[in-house]
Amino acid sequence: MPTRTIDGRRVAVSRLDKVLYPATGTTKGEVIDYYTAIAPAMLPHVVDRPVTRKRWPNGVDAPSFFEKNLAASAPKWLTSHAVHHKDRTVRYPIIDSAAALAWIGQQAALEVHVPQWRFVDGEPGPVTRLVFDLDPGEGVGLLECARVAIAVRDLVATLGWTAYPVTSGSKGIHVYVSLDRTLAPGGASTVARKVATSLEQLHPDLVTATMSKSVRDRKVFLDWSQNNPAKTTIAPYSMRGRAAPTVAAPRTWQELEDPLLRHLRFDEVLERYRRMGDLLADLDAKMDTLTEYRRKRDPARTPEPMPRTEAEGGEGNSFVIQEHHARRLHYDFRLERGGVMVSWAVPRGVPTSPEENRLAVQTEDHPLEYATFSGSIPKGEYGGGTVSIWDAGTYEPIKWLDDEVIVRLFGQRVEGQFALIRTDGDQWLMHRMKDGGNGGELPRALRPMLATAGSIDGLDPAEWAFEGKWDGVRLIVEFDGERITLRGRAGNDVTDRYPALQTLATTLDGHRMVLDGEVVSLDEAGHTSFTGLQAGGAPVFWPFDILYLDGVSLLRKRYDDRRQVLDALAAAVDGLVVPPQLTGSAQDVVERSRDLEGIVAKRRDSIYLPGRRGSAWIKTKNWHTQEAVIGGWVSGYGARSGRFGSLLLGVPGDGGLRYIGRVGAGFSERELDRVGAVLAPLERRTSPFIGDVPAVSGRETVWVTPKIVGEVRFRDRTDSGRLRHPSWRGLREDKSPDDVRDESG
């Protein structure tokens, strides 16, 4: 049977394409993916609680059954505890890891049910929370349940408790209450019943606390009985065995006041979690950070330290690098923080120079005692092999965020500043900064690498990466740790043109870097608009390459490596927007990018060549555009009387400036005044064009020195190369006449 490795555990999976929800086509593979992805939010609310599973092995349209006992065929690594009932003993699984949740999905155990108490030292412990199950009777629905939920919230608040709402994914709402004290045996049910009966008296037309269905018509049954230790409730974040793949979904109290309140599907809940975090984070105690460490190890079989809890006390600053000869040699890098050793496995060891980056895979937290551990872990046990201390010492924290860690190490063999940046999940990038912390000199006045016009047809996405060609102005951004400097295509300082981009200094604080990208402005549809940018639209910087970071030059790195660093940086830094790559075949990319200015294809192994144009980058346009040098204007009439009516455009060639047409469309009133003011000082008596320029009857032609570059959009060209139906897009202050070339082929 195929397996997946999750949290270091091998989980057998099968028939991932089997449809469990026929109405939506949702498969078992999607169920497993949901449970593993939601694990960080769900686990604190189910860990150490006996799990009863409701299984639909043939899908929700077929019969289901409850399962309590852990079968003999279950994975040996699953944690379990026994509950002794009057007539039998049941061994329940304990779901304490993403791997265990993946096993739940593999079993088609769509629903996870748990009681409100937890095991303590392997024995049933006290209730840790209350739950009220709000079940609508005939004639009422979710909105009436929401009214009752708010009433529960307000009543328990008088007892000093906080309530949390969960739409059940079935019919009603669950309201959880976090307990700040241990209640006597049976006390939870007593308190819950008093709350229910009090609300029944306060709202007799809406609430009933009586279980008899005969009295539930047009009322909400406030079920308090699920606080009985023998009862279970669907767990928060559990899927439901309904026609649609709904979930017991944590909600905000504001949402319960929404007249459009409804139940949520699993994909919606996962997206909300990624955006909002766990809305029940304060309901249950956080998982012991060493739970995963202990779960993977049997103290009777391994000499590794096995403390009962993480250490208490102040922050320490020790680090250790351990050489670990397991199935493959790797090095374990551990930093003391929060009473544990935060750990990464570094397959090739810590980087020895700023010119190299190393993969670092975050593993479970280890106890502080592990910092001095050396020994042999028996074969067959987790991490089996020999462990020895390669280096140890202290460290100074420079920066510690969820996605980025920068520290200075003081060891016997390693000393210096290192950065770890999360790239995806448990995957991190580790690089060594240059001595002195701030690293080497930040390169100044780099000119951007340029793409060659061509076709991307047939390019292999395994060898080429595809990016959107944005309708903006190319910029190089330098940040030396204090000041933002903006550079145009020629390396010239254009910082004063975009004062709003100085906010990047706050975004990039704590780093020194050079970024290549585009300054854009977005229209109402969210599309980049060069015309809007020229008209004063809000500028936004979109980086698509990184050339230098914290003392490390990346110019000679492969495009894929630079992109990985840039994506990791964007994940770690709030406010840095990196436009996503375009994925799929070249044909797929073309079809999906019709609303973009064009596409840029970049060889994945290409290095960055400042100021040079080469075949490693290829650009193709969806629109016909042409940069042109302004050689004069034709006077206007009517509404444009006293101003220019059209501009005369040319392209530099071997013999001089070749006329390609005139443009009079696309100018706003503001742009007319702006361009006119730029051209007025450049008037001259003679034509700058080679050859004749067609005159316009009855209109004056004014020549100018050809120093100003603009850009137009057009439908087609004549046989002689003149532009058909051109429309003005804006001045190109970032370009000089020497940059302009014929873009017709």
C-alpha cells in the first residue's frame, strides 16, 4: 500500500481518488489533505481526549458506523489510552499529530467526536471546557440558533467565562466555554443545566432546555447534556458526514449577527484558518511543545532525554550542532528558546561561506537536555543512529519571527551571523552572512538585466520559468538598512519621482538588499496600468528578482535560487508583494495571460547580467506597443487650440531618426499640459527626422530636439512601418533615446 511520510511517520494511504461526497466530487485524498493542513488549529482541541470516529467507508450516501476501540491493525505509533467502563474496557486513539489526523482521513472517519475532559497521566481527568449544543426545532433555523448563542455568551460572561461559537456543519451551533477552574465531578453538567434552564425562563418563546422533541416546535433546544463525561461532541474543525463537505467551523461573534449566516465547507474553513488563524486559540491550553518529541520516542528503548515537560525559567541562549549518522548523515542545528531547543535538520551542514545557501528542515522541538546529548539510538527507533556534538556555544538573537530567524553564533568551530528564512512549511533556507553582521558592500547603481523580444512557443517549463510582463516602469530598489534609493534603467537615481515608495524602508527593516522589479499602479479591475501611473495613480513596487541580501551577492546565483530567496523573503516580511509566477506549459501560460501586457520567460539556470540583454530572458507582448522619440508636434485646434494636437514620433536608426507616425489620441488634459511643458524648451527650426515628414494641411509643425521618449499602443503597422491607430500611453522618463529600438520584429 502506498505511504506518505508526515511528521516523520509513515502513513499508509489508498484509493485517494475515491469519492466520499458524491454531490461535490470530494475525494478521500482531499479529506486527508484537509486534515493534515488544519492540524495546527485542530490538534489543541482534540489532543489527550479519547476519539470516537464516525466512518463512511463507501461515502456519505452509504451507511456509516461509529468506532471507539482502536483496531489491532492500527499503526503502532498511534498513541492510545484505555477507558474502563462497567462492562468492558475500550482503548481509544489519541489524535496528537498531523500524521494521526491523516490516518483519520484514510479511515474515511469523516467525523471526529470527543468529550470535554482530557486524560491526565493516562487516566480520565476533569472537564476542561463546557459545550452547549444548540439544535433548531421545526420552524426555526441557524439565525435563531445564533440569537440563543449570543444569549449564552452574555450569561456565562456574568460568571467570568468567555464563550466561543462554532457553526456545527450540520443544523445548529455549538457554544464552547473555557473553564478557568476545576469543577467537582458532575459539576460541568450541573453548571450547564443551570445556564440552559435560566435561558429557557428568560426566553420561553425561543429556548427549551427539555430533551423531549414534542416541545421543540419553533424553538431552539439548548442541549446541556453533552457535558456528561460519557457524552461526546463533534470536535471543532471536524468534517461532517453530510451531502456537502461541511465542517464544525469556529466563527466570530460578529458573523453570528449576519443575516446570511450559513455553514462552511472544508475548503472555506482552511482558507479562513490561513487568513485568520485559530479563532478558538484561547479555548484550550496550548499543546506542550514537547508532545511531538515524546510521541516519537519510547523511553524504554532510547537513551535520549525524556523530560515530562519543557523547562521553566528565563530565556537561555545556548546552541548546539550535532552530527547525526542516521539513515543519511546530517547535522541537527538547535537553538535554546522558550524552555526547549528549537531544531532544524541541515542535510549538508551549516553554510561555511556567504556564497552558499543550505536547506534546513525544521523538526520537532527538543528538550533542553538534548543540548548535551551524545549516544547511540537503536536501529528501528525514530532517528536511529549515532549522535555526537559537533559544536556548541551561545548565540545572540538578532531577529526572531515565525518565518525568519537571524542569530549570531559564538562556538568553537562556528562563529558568525546566520539567517534562516522559511520557504514552504517546514522547509527553510539557511545562509551565512558576511563578517560584521551587515556584510559586504551593497552594490550601487546596477542596471537591470533586459529581455530579448521573441516567442515562448515550445519552451519547456522544466527549463524556463514564466512571469507576467507588467504595465509599469522598471526599477532597481536599493536599501542599505536606513535609506531607500530608486534607480532607473540607466542606473540613474529616480528616488524623487516616487516619494510614496519610501514606505519600503519600514517593510524591509532589518535587512540590506537590492531588488529588481516594476513600479505599477492598479486600475479599478486590479490590472496594472502604465497610463494610470503616469496620471498620478498610487505607485506600488512589485519585485521579481533579488540581487543582494544581507551581505550576500546573488548575481551569480541561478534564477531559481534567486527566486526561492525572494519568495522566502516575501513570506517573512509583511507588505512585500511578489507577483506569482505563471505555471503550466507555454501554451497554458499564453492562454491565461491575455489580460497582461505580456510574458517574460527566464531560463531557470540563468545568472543575472546587469545592464545586458540576452537570450536567457525572452519577452513576448500581448499588445502592440512601441517606445518612440518625440521629434516634434503638430498644432491643435478646437479644444486643443494653443496646445499640440499630435506628436511626431521616430525610432533611431543607422542614418538618424526615422519617422514612424504621429499620435493624438490617449491624452488627458493633465497629460497634454505635462508633455507640452516638457517639449517647450526643446523647440528648434529644423526637422530631426531623416527624410520627409508628411505635413498636415492648415496646421503648424513645430520641431524639437529629440531627447524625450514616450510610449504608444497601436493596432498594426503599414507596409512602410508606420503605426496604425496609435494611442498615447505616457512619457518614459526611465529611458533615453539610445534605449529606443524598432520593436516590429
